[in-house]
Amino acid sequence: MSIITRRRLLTGAASVAGLSLAAPFVSRTGFAQGTSGALNIFAWAGYINDEMLTAFREETGIDAKFTPYGTNDELLNQLRANNGSGFDIIWPTVDRVPNYVEFELVQPLDVNRIEVDRVLPSAWTSSEQLGAVIEGNRYQVPTDWGTEGLTFDRDQAPLEYGSASYGDIWKPEMEGLATVRGHSGLVGLGLWLEAEGRLPMPMRDAFASEENMIAVYDVILEEAIARKGNIAQFWSNENEAQGAFRVNGCAVGQTWDSSAAALAREGLNIGFIAPREGALAWMEGVCIPSGAENLDQAYAFINWMLTPEAGAMYTNATSINSTAVGAADLISDEAKAFFANAYPADALDTLWWWPIQENWFVTRRNEYQDRFLSA
């Protein structure tokens, strides 16, 4: 899949945010001269591997330590417990960045120290309204994007683009054979109900106010509880999502694209496809915590992650797409094929980009999730 197609996805994100795709300010600073020392990275499990750490050290002279986490909530809770200290780089999804800003856990970035011209312009600009820029200050550099869609066993539950739907997870014949994450599974179910004309308002409006959310989520929760027998296992992190298919016999589920890609690399007959209602699309990036101690090293890492070589290493390891200009030209044939199969035809034009999830929304969504899990 060409880089043009990958850019087209991010152009769609910019359209959702109501942005133009004008070229951003371009910095001409490179890696910090003479930088060495240490760097503490707190990122999603599987995002950083030994190959990347070695390449970063060889390029910059910096020794980086990687600590993994499994969920956005785990990251936020750890940062709150540490008052924003203990790490130099964190990796939240862009829609959650406002949560960290509200609790003063991340610091405004010095854009003059960032090689902005290494980022796909559409990613840089669209991230502004998706959560990376607040009151004129940028807190996150977009480094990657991906989706949550339909993972399926090709033998037990074959799916095809155009007919594949979030509703396939909840149909009667999938009883005891499905997996979802609690809170995002409710969103996927909501998108199916919206398409069926069964919500009081569009799913996106639920993110606008608590009143809207209650009206929408009460309908979704009732349907989810009625169909809960379909769920063989809930997942909350990458290992659990993969385990649902590898160990617990699931035939279909709503998971990250990276989950399906990892299972396919193991030789399982697993596919991933964007549903007709639109795969849940997210953008991620790196932030510098308010208590970071190694700022030179943190900016060196940001600029290194935006090189084509680092972006390609990241995509090859995760099947998550880099926002670094030129990275798509260097990725493996396997990664290109996965992308093409996951997003055929007009799939990139119908993605459903996560709105900003403010703290009130996260609190409420977790309440609905808990009610679903305990029902």
C-alpha cells in the first residue's frame, strides 16, 4: 500500500476535525549535539523492541529504558501517582491528552526543538483538534495511528468487506465465541445500533455532554446485557486480546489491528477487516511528562522516532502505521499486505475517529463498562 493511501487516512482525520492541510512550521534542528545519558520511556506493551533501542543508542548515544503498560488508564493512574515524574516519554492516544493536561501531568512542547517536517503534514494538523493542542500549546507529537475493527477466524467466522459489521459480534450464532473490550465494545455496538436507527442521536453526540451520553449509553447498555452471552472473554490489553483467539477459542471480536496482525504472524488463520460502520480510528504520539528529568534525550527520541527508518521498524514490529514521512516506503511486504487487506475499497474514507474523551466522559464510560461486565 502506498504512502499516498496512508496519507489519505489522515486527510480524513483532518476533515473530521475541520482542518486544512497546510504545511506546518518546519524546524531545522536535528538530534541534540553531544547528547548522551539515559532516557526512561513508558509506552504501550510491544511498541518498543530491542532492535529499536539499539538503533536509537547507535544514532544518539543515549541508553533508553522501556517500561510497558497495557491501557490508557494504567498510564494515567501511574502518572498521577508519580505527580508526573519518573518518565521522560509517554505514549497516550491523542483523544486522552486533555486528561493529562487537566491534571498537569505533561508539559508544553518546544516546537522549535522538533523536526516537524518529518511528520506527515495531515497528521500534524489534524492532531491539533483531536487533542494534541490545548489553548495554543502543543503537548503531543503524532507518531502513529491505527484502528479497532473486526478480528475473525477465517474458518469459523469468515467476514468480507462491505457486509462485515459490528453486529456480527452480537448475532445469535456467535454465542460464546466473541471477545470485546468493555468500553470500546459498547461504542462498536452503539455504531451498529446507530446504523440500524435504534439510537436517540448519533453515537458521536454522546461525547458532547453527560445528558447526551446517558441517553445514548442507556440504550447501548440494555442491548449489550441482553447479548452478553456472546462474550467468551473480555480483553483490556494486547495479551488478553490475542489470548481470546489463541487460547480461549474465540471466532470473532472487536480488537486492535495489531492484535490480529500478531496472531497472523504466528500462523493462525486470522483476518482483520474494517466494519461497514467504520473502524474506530485513533492517533497516538509522544508527550513529555511534567516531571521529566532528561529533556535533551526526550527531544532526541522524538526526532529519531520521526525518521523513516525508525517509523518502518515500528510498523514492522506492530503493524501500526507510522506518521513519519517516508516510513511507508520502507516497511515489509507483510505489513503492506496486512494494511491492504484490512482497509480495502473505501474503508479509509469511512473510519470513525475517536472524539476527545474528557475526564467526565471517561468516568461515566467506566461506570457503564463496569455495569456491563458485572451484569
